[in-house]
Amino acid sequence: MSDYTRPTIHLRSGLDEQIRSRGNRSTVISRDLERLYILYRRALTSVKLTTEEACLIVDVLNGSMMDANTARMLWANIADAVSMNGLGKKWSVDGPALVEKLRSLSDIQAMAVIDAAERFWQGPYREADIYDAAEECFMV
């Protein structure tokens, strides 16, 4: 029995060419995703969020679509939510301090935070206690 599955995937225009330039499509996709997820885990552990900060981020990013080009603006999304929706008070978080923490993140750290929130909303976590689920997804 193999450790591999054979999913069907759809790639954005131009991405297939980038993958093929690196070798066998299946090997490259599998290898690069594994690398990316390892980098996300490493980056996420360096962010040092509290459970409440992670919950606030999950709250803000519910249904949000961010990519590598918009990830650097994560702090601005959080700043808007804190100032306009009072989410700092809701989650007992110092909103301006969280915004500054997020503003100082590298691109990979911001993507790791976004990935953690996406995993929260895609996984079984939303059925669990939000604090426990946020701690698991954000590695708090």
C-alpha cells in the first residue's frame, strides 16, 4: 500500500509552468507543499500570540481571502476590526499592541498566521471550544 493519494487539482494560469520547470509535477507539488507547511509551523511558533489574540484573528479572518500579495496587510485588517468593531474589547486584547505585533511580521509569518486561521475555519475546530481550537491551530 502506498503513502500517496491521487487527488485531482486545478492550478492557476502560469503555475503549472513554474511547477514543470522544477521537475516532475507530482514530486514538485508534494515536496513544495511539505516544505511550505514546515516553514509555516516554524514561522507560527516565532509569532508568540496569546490565545485571545488568536481568537480575535480567527474572528476577523472568517471568510477572508488573503494571498501572498495581501498577507503583509494582515495588520491593517486587524486594525480596522479593532477600531470599527470593538474586537479588542470583545476578546480582552490590547488591540493597538496586537496591530503593532502583526505589523512587524515577515511575509512568511503573516502567511503562517493566515494559514492557521484558515485551518481553524476549514477543520473540525469550529465545532470545538474556540479557545482550545485557536490554541491548537496557532500553536499557542
